[in-house]
Amino acid sequence: MSSYATRPTPGDTAWFTRDRFGMFIHWGLYALPARHEWVKTRERMTDADYDRYFRRFDPDLFDPRDWARQAKAAGMRYAVLTAKHHDGFCLFDSQYTDYKATNTPAGRDLVREFTDAFRAEGLRVGFYYSLLDWHHPDFTIDVHHPRRDDPDARAQNEGRSMARYCEYVRNQVRELLTGYGKIDVLWFDFSYPEQCGTGDKAWMKGKGAEDWEAEKLIALARSLQPRILIDNRTGIEQDIWTPEQYQLGDWLRHPETGERLVWEACQTYSGSWGYYRDETSWKSPGQLIRMLVNTVSAGGNLLMNVGPTARGCFDRRACKALTVFADWMKYNSRSIYGCTMAEPDLLAACPRDCRMTQSQDGTRLYLHLFAYPFAHLELRGLAGRVEYAQFLADGSELRFTEGRAEHFSLGAAEGEDLLVIELPVQKPDGEVPVIELFLR
């Protein structure tokens, strides 16, 4: 069995650390301007400016069953949808606001359709809920707010009440956790207490746990769904740590205790979370697969984001990226599901340009070949520990020798701990071949 213990969490993370791979979905009014989900604040739009998207939100091609089928085919086992993003627009039929999908030309509760469709495909479901709200009249203007540069910004804050806003947040979270069945993940976003204004804007304070009344909020969520997983972005540590747009090279550890953490890397296919028509930094197929393998090899999960279009479908670039995962996971998912970082003594044998994962029961070791070697793969420290070796994709045997590797021009590489796997000269089809080692 894997000997890696993680810091205890309030929620049940057993399924989470087994399933490893999920779909993030950022979708809302910002899909219409199609130039980043923060477009309202980036361009300092007024509510009236932004309202043109509300009046025209009509996703006539929205088919959540297709979304779910593509997610499942890609090997994703859970999905997290933006029920409300920073602009305050709600995809669900909340009784506490008129700023919701049911009041647009869409005319229906899109969150309900999402949950029904994804559950039908056997995927777990989660909700992203933004703690920010640039539309709510009680949310105070700060360094991220679209009105931050208005000459009268400070005067606009008069009469606003974060206490009233926090009650609004709790009311909506109650709706989400009581009206849509079992919810597996609640993904709050985000706290920024250190991001304050300077100079004549020093009155603009960042927001953190106290501003969100996070203890009350989390207590409410736990009372409604005790086993739900909650991220740490309220400013209060919960179940999941969420490094964003960053690839870790080692297991994420607690900054104070050094304990290993349950963590999830959230990443985009391109540089934006919401649909961005003109964005060009889309990742290559090799980068996508290596990101997934890197993450699991360091004991984490990968939450890979899709930004649907204003008409409600995944654009061709997103579909192509999902197909990359589908093609690879169809044959190699055994090296991802139920796997984690290899045991330290095994990890020490990892060759250059490879990544290791190990089944959580400890019986199988997976070598992911980021660069395909010529003819042989040498692993020091594994002699006597491997019973059988094969390419995972097709189950074809790979012969190996122990203790010695001979070549007429070099003599012999020797060592009692040396295991040498013989490889075909030609790299197998597909991104990142995987060798499966059955351990003694």
C-alpha cells in the first residue's frame, strides 16, 4: 500500500484522490464578448455596458449531454461548473436575484440541466461559486472592481454592506446545496486580503475570510452536505488546495506543518478561463498529457478547464484538446486512476525524461516516457523487484535483464541493482508511452 499520508480534511477525499481528473467549465455572459472572463473589470464596463450581454444571452446550441459525453470520453470523472462568476450572473434560478439565466433569452435553469446530464453519464458534479460580485449593490468597491477608477468610487461605497452581501451569498449557497441533489465539490473563488489600494486609493481594502464571513458560510455548507469537498479559497483551510496555472514538481505541503496536502491543479487549454475567440496560446497535445502525468506523479489531481461559446458549445479547439485526452486515456488511464506518487525508493530509480506513478495498492509502477529512449531503459534500484513488464497501451511484453547491460562499443553497465528494459526502436503511436511494471 502507498505510505503517503495527507493532512486530515473535513470532507471525504477518498473518491477524489482515486479519480484524479476533472473538467472545469467557465461559462457565463463573458462568452459573448469572447475576450476573457474578466472583461467587465478589465475594460471598466458599467452595469449598463455589460447589460447588453445579459439581454442577448441565448445559448441555442447548449447540449449538456454532449458536454458530459466529451468529458467522460476524455477520462474525466467529475466536473465543476461556474454557477456564478465574478460578474455576479447566475446560471441557476436563484430566488435572491433577477440577474440569472432564467431572465435572459435562455429562459431556463442551466445548472439543473448540467447536473442532470453529467450525473446521467456517471460523473460527479461540483459548483464553482465566486465570492466576488461586481453586480451586487452591496459588494464594496475594491482593487478588482470595475468601478475602482471612477472619480467618485469612494462615494459609491457609501451605504454598501458586506454583511448584507454575505447573507446573500449564504442564501445562494443554500439554494445550490439543497436544490440539485448530492454535490461533490464546492469551489469558492477567491480571497485577496493582501491586494489593497495605494496612494489616494489606500481605502480600497482586499477581501478575505472575515469579509466573506467564511466560518458561517462553510458551517452552512457542511450542515447541508457534510461530506462535500470545499477548496481553501475562502481564506479558511478546508479539503483541497488549488494551485492555479502552475505545474508543481513535487507534492504540495502545508506551509506550517510540512504535511502533504490534498491538492488539485487547475489549468486552461489556452490562456483564458472563459471563451476567448482570439486567444492563441493553446497547449500542444504533448503538453496536455504531460501536465496530467506530472500532476498525478506528484500526488495531485488535474482540473482542466473548458470555456464554452456564447451559443453553448465547445469550440473546435476545445474539442480537439479533449480528443487528445480521450485518445491517450482510452489506453493509459490505469496509470492515472487510483495512482499517486511512487514510493521514495522506487522514485529514486526514475530515469531521466520519465515520470512515475504507482497504484495506491503498491502493486504496479508506471513509467511515463516523456522522451523516448533508444533501445534500452536503465533503472537502477529495481533489480529483483519487477515480475513482468509491458507497454500499457497494448499489453505487449517488454523483456528485461538484471545486473548487467552489454554493448560492444561501451563494454558493460553493471550493478546488482540494475534493471534494463529492452525497447523497440520505433516509438509506439500516441503521446507519452507508458510502461507498466508488475512489482514482486
